[in-house]
Amino acid sequence: MKSFEYIAPKDISQAFNSLEEFGEESKLIAGGTDLLVQLKQGHLAPKVLIDLKKISGLSGIRFEKSTGLHIGALTTVAEIESSKIIRVQSPVLFQAAGLLGSVQVRNKATIGGNICRAAPSGDLIPPLLVLNSKVIIKSINGERVVDLEDFFLGSGKTTLKKNEILTEILVPPPKVAGDGVYIKHGRRKSMDLAVVGVAVFLSLNPESFLCERFRLALASVAPVPMRAHEAEIVLHGNKVTESLIDSCADAAMKTCNPISDVYGEEWFKRELVKVLVSRAIKNAAHLQGMKL
Amino acid sequence: MKHQVRLTVNGVSHELLVEPRVTLLDAIRELIGLTGTKKGCDTGDCGACTVILNGKSVNACLCLAVEADGGEVLTIEGLRTDSGPDLIQNAFIEHGAIQCGFCTPGMILSAKALLENNLDVDLDESQVTAAISGNLCRCTGYEKIIQAIMSLVQRSSIK
């Protein structure tokens, strides 16, 4: 690891000042479970690390009826995994939190770090995408709110500017009640990146089983975690049947854009998308009281 | 520039002068001299460097010493009691859960974190397996390790 300076601001305005002073030569550190690996492997060599962990008010989970779930960017994955609020309000996020890394990694890794790392495989991202989450970004000049879907520009690239800090994740309350499911396929059961990750949010009319809301997000099959809008419209407004689920899964495998790498060939990942999307929809439909 | 870092390791307070790039793992091993905490992959995959920092298990290789400033660290050396090895260490010995021994300190600390954070929970084998999923045993002695931890789960549920 190349040497660097370390600053741990006590409040966010100090952090903005440090960002202003060191700009491109600096890097923010939250949990550091990914950043330290990149520093050790020489992928990154900032002159200054700005540690956000000493700033109070950047972590914690709260729920408000009107605005939904507020998750501080520095909230650890373990805190999400053990939060009753998350389990009740966003079971799909709870599910994904338990699948990220190891216990040791989850104790340190943060939700804000997982998002800002913008890895195609980031486990918390697909659930947050199907929950229509937004991120709150602050700078010396004020605050902006961005739909999470628009936050990613490419693998490792986001719309975050050098003078900005992502401070909070906002999960708005769903307009209609529904169920979310996240399925991760890894090469092994734990401690691995997703070969393919699939998150769905499904809301069915309790009597007619017409699909009132359906959102689908995929991990590891595009430069960034993606919403699969073209597959979503297949279910929207229609009665959910086996064959409709098949068409939806088919649309999902066509709309994604995986690459062949050590995790699998492109065709294999597409097949996985098809199988897992279908499985995730069926699981969610089941939670909604529908037998398929 | 070197930073002054205060760490309480196994109840003993240490004042260290470290460069920011020094990991908690290297500080424990090289500066404090406690080599029970092992360096395996150094990238957070193997869990050999697992320590308990402020009550939570972490990979000491993925933590800078400066980040841990003011923290309380428990390493494998801190488990020993006046009368010898502690309950978990004894269970590992009794069940033959130690082969080459390299993963053992990390395994035992992951087990300790699991047991202490779930005092009132009836843990099953799948939870034990999940809890040590971040600790690799290259001797693949997992069965005995799981048996050792399960023996403590059962013992604590009798209490």
C-alpha cells in the first residue's frame, strides 16, 4: 500500500472543507472493506483518505410514515441485517444484507459504501432499485436528491461529484402493498460476489391477481445494477400466469447485457437470469397469496 | 505523517505511532507483538486475522490502525483465563477442531462473537455454519469445528 495522509473530520462541514482542499487527490472512506483491498492492490493511490466514520448523524435507521425509510449512508450492513425496522418495512433489503460478504465484512461495510462503489454485483443495490430508492447527496452548496437508478454511470462510476458526499438513502413507502424478493446466485453459498442477482417487487390485486406493480432489478449482468424496464411491462396490468412469467423472464434475459468472465459465460448468465427472474416472481406471488 | 493511536488490546492500553497505511493487523502483530492473529490473504477473504473490535468481529487486515483509534480489541491471546484455555478453546481441543492451527484464532473469535451476540437464541447448525463462513480452513476441518461450536451452543442452552 502506498502511503497517504489520513483525516477524520468531526463534522460534515469539515469533511467538505477537506474535499475542497484535496479534491481529486482524496478518497472518502466509510467501512473500507472494499477500498482497502483496492489500495493494497494498487488500483487506487489517493494522497489523502477522508474518514467519514467520526461524523455523527451519518448512520442510523428511522422510519416515517410520510417519507418512508431513512438509512444513514454510514449504517453498516450488519446494522441493516439486525434492524427490526428494516425487517418489517423492507424485507427484501434485509434479505440481501444477510447475503453480502462475511460476518466480519458486514460488521464494517456500509450501505453508502456499497452504493458509491457502484460495483455491478453490489448486493444491496437491486433491492434498493426495486424499492424506488433515492439517495441524498450533500455538498457545501446544498443538497440534491437523486433516484438511485440515475445515480450509476458505469462500473465504479457514479454521478457523485468530487465535492459531494452521499449522506442518506431514502426508501419511500410503497404506494401499494407488495412483496420483494432477492435471489443471489454465487459460485459458493457465501462469501462470494453474485454471478447473477435478481430482485423483484410485486404487488397483486388480492382478488383478481392482476399485477398492479412490478419492478425488477438485476445485478452482475450489466456495467451497473440495472432496472429491467422492458421485462417489467410484460407483467404490468396483466393477470399473472406461468406463461406470462416465462415471457417476462425471457424479456429480462434479452434486456440484460452480461459479459463472459471467470464467473461464467454470457449465455450462462442469461440462462441464470431467466431461471432466477421466474423463481423470484413466483416467490413474490406466493407471498402475495397466489398459488401458481 | 505518523498518527498517535491508542488501542486497548486484551485489556492492556497501548500508545502507538503509526503511518496511516498500517493496518490494525500489522499494528497488532508487528508493533504490539501479538502474533496469535494470523495474516492469511490480507484482503478480507480468509478470516485468519479476525479480531473483536468494540464487540464486533472484523477482519483486522481490512481496518487501518488509525480507524481503530480509541478502540477495544480482543485477540486470541486475550481469551486465556488464569486456569488455562477458555471454554471455546477447550471445546476446540476436545473436539479435535484444530489441525494445522492457522485458521484457529480467527475461527475461535468468530465463534466467540456468535455465542456472545446470541446468548438468548437457540442457535442451529446452519447459523453456526453461516457465522464461520468468513473463516476459511485450508485443512477443511469444518465438521469438527462446527461440532466444537455446537457443543457450546448446547451447553449454553442448558444454562
